Amino acid sequence: MKVIVVMPAYNAEKTLAKTIRDIPPGSVDEILVVDDCSKDRTVDTARALGLTVILHEKNKGYGGNQKTCYREALKREADVVVMIHPDYQYDARVTPYLVGLIRNDVCDFVLGNRIRTRREALDGGMPPYKYVFNRLLTVFENLWTGQNLGEWHSGLRAYNRKLLETIPWELDSDDFVFDQQMLHQAAVLGFRMGDIPVAARYFEEASSINFRRSVVYGLSTLVVMLQVLLHRLGIWKSPLFVPKGGR
């Protein structure tokens, strides 16, 4: 199976090399960096590391960046796509374990769970308000979808090709709620999801949205959940939850 790591990058010059070094040698076939108009030397750093780099001519946002990542990975015939933030917030050493759950046909979609325990998450620097929001939304979303994920708000993810060819992620937001839309789409369309524990890392160079953006993100997540309910009740059939091609 061909494994491609995709990295949606924005101002990751200081952390990109550390992130790359943590990916176990031989565990992936290609690393693709999509730069969203960084204002630092992210592109030069990526090229110096010998990575495949794709440049956006204008900033497309977090979700818009991921769309380019997945589109390009599928063009390169990836069977498994692993999304790792290049800001060193997630532990890339677990890449083989994410891939293994897909390679062995256990899961279609695997996340890194940063909240194995409350103490571990807070000691890792997760702001208390983000911890509380994360826990409340995760419990609510698990009940809403019938899943049992440890965390619904992780940016460390791996997908199989079938999921990316089925979910209409091209219709999703270009903002941060893109991540939640993909998770709820996967749940509605019956894909198998799971997670593995990873360390929480919050530090100055790691990207993190502020309180205001966090509130907007949380409210947007609730809107996605309402859309799921309306879709399942047949009140409003959203194209977000219909497989590509209407299959």
C-alpha cells in the first residue's frame, strides 16, 4: 500500500524539520507539503529537506489547504493518507501505528487522541478552556453519532483511499470546522473510525486558534451536528452527507 503524508503548512519554518525527523524511516513513501502563503521560510526549509512542495497563490485557509493535500495525494495514487501538522504539535512517531490500523483493515479513519488523561493533556500545555470545550463536545458528538472516540478535535489523522473517494470533502468549509465535517461525514456514511493515544504539545511555535476563534469553531461544530440530525430525519438532505456520485 502506498502511504503519503500530507502537511498543511503555514509559517512552520521553525518546526518542520523536527516534525519530519520524528517520522520513522521507511514508514511512508512520500511527504507532501502544501504551503498556504507562509510569511516565513517554510517553503525553503521544505525544499532543503527534499520534500514535495505545492504552493498556494493565495491563502485558502486550513480547510482549503487540506483539500489541496488530499487532492494531490489521490493524484499520486495514495492508498493511505496521513495528515500531520508541521508545527510539531502532534507526535509523528506514531505514524506506523496509524497506518497499521488501516493497512490491516481494522479502521478506515484513525485519529491521534491527545487526552488519555486530564493531567497528561493539561501538563502538555492544553489551555484549560480548550480542554473543557474538547471534553464536552467529544462526549456530545459520541452520543450524537454512536461512536466512542477519545477525542473529536485532533488534527492528527489517517484515512484510507476509499474514504477520500467517497466523502464529498470538496464541499466542506475552508475554515477550521472542515475537520469536524469530515468526521461527521465519515460517521453518517458508515466508515470505521478509531484512535490511538498521542501526547499533547502546546508551545509558542505550535499553531493554535485563540479564544474567539475557538468559540466560533465550537458553534460551527454544533451547526454541523444539527445538519446531521436534519439529514437523518429526512427534513433536509444535505449534500455533505451524500457519497460522491450519489452512490
